[in-house]
Amino acid sequence: MATILRWLGHGTWHISTGKYNLVVDPFVDENPLSPVRADELECQFILITHGHYDHMADAERIACRTGATIISVYEICHWFERKGISAVHSMNIGGSYNFPFGRVKMVPAWHSSMLPDGSCGGQAAGFVLFLPEGNIYIAGDTGLFGDMKLIGDLNLEVAILPIGDNFTMGPEDALLAVKLLRPRRVVPMHTGTWPLIEQDPHQWAERVRKESATEVTVLRPGEMLTLGNR
Ligand code: NI
Ligand code: MN
């Protein structure tokens, strides 16, 4: 079995574990780099790190069409419930739960979280997915924080980190994050979508290779990373 992570641009991922499909932070129809449309995405679970538009704009449509369960912080799940979506699983920082595809732990992210209509989105979060092919840390939108060292103790196969700067860590802090997290591989995201968060991921990758033991995979939107062929 293999786990396939496909970057759909920005903070959006489609993760296939073989039996299950997950979508993380669905923002595709208005994402200038997305290789797919929301109507093409099949999944049983939708994970949302925080309430900003560029992380959940297509969640409602995908959830309504597929019946997928939304996994997010309590406030965001409650917001979707008020819209009539009952397949939600709310969590909060520090908690974990065994889903059919594997365990998910909700971890902190230093960021804000307001939903598109101005409702409070609670605390922004990241996720660690414990899958048979390795543990995956999805940082969401965040600044650097020292407790990434503790997340690094979770034996990470892959860390997916924002490097775009301005709204999240930039390349410099993301490099420090790699050193705290000590993952076997790192993949940059949340860059290239708009000029404001334009970075050179290849230049960043060079620095990571020089200064850490972590392998870097730079994806273009639509490209995939496969775990489990070790
Ligand atoms: Ni955000
Ligand atoms: Mn964002």
C-alpha cells in the first residue's frame, strides 16, 4: 500500500491512503494554480486547519456533494453544522482521534482564524496524520514556534510547511522549523499563489539540503509525493 499526497496549490492537498481519500484545506475553484475543480474532488474526509477563505472556500460544496466528514476545530465544525452539514467531527488543540484512515492529532498553529462571514473560527491548527506509511505533519498557516520541537518528536516522515512569508513563516523561519521538526522529508507550500507570497522554493530547498539532513521535495501544483516505497 502507498499513501499519495497530491498538491493542489496553495494549502490544498488531496491525500489518498488507498482505501480513503482526504482533502486538506479545500481552495481550488478560485485558486489560480489549482489543476482541478471542486466538482472533481472525491473524498470521505475534509480536514480544515482554520477558517480563512483560502483554506475552506470549497469545503461546503465538496461536503454536500460527497457527504464527506469535515474534521476541524470545534468552532468551524459548528459553523458548518449551522449551514446544515451534519457530517462533522470537531476536535481541539492537543486532541487526537482514530479515524478509519488513521489517527489525527490536532496541533497548534500561530495564526488567526475568522470565517468568511466574520464568525469566530476558534484557534488555528495544524494536523499530524499517523498513517501506516509514515506520519505527516501539515502545518497549516503558521509562524515559527518552539514547540515544533515537540511535534518533531512524533517521528515525522513528511512535514508540509508554508514558506510564502507575509501571512505565514517565510523561507528563513521555515528553515528553522525543519531543524526543530527533523522530518525525513519536507515539502513547501503556501507560496506562488499570488505575488505577495512569491518565493523561490528551489533556492529554499538548496538551503535545507545544506543545513539539515532532511530531504526536500519541491512540487508543482498537480504533482504528487508517494510514501510507502521505502
Ligand atoms: Ni490563513
Ligand atoms: Mn492562508
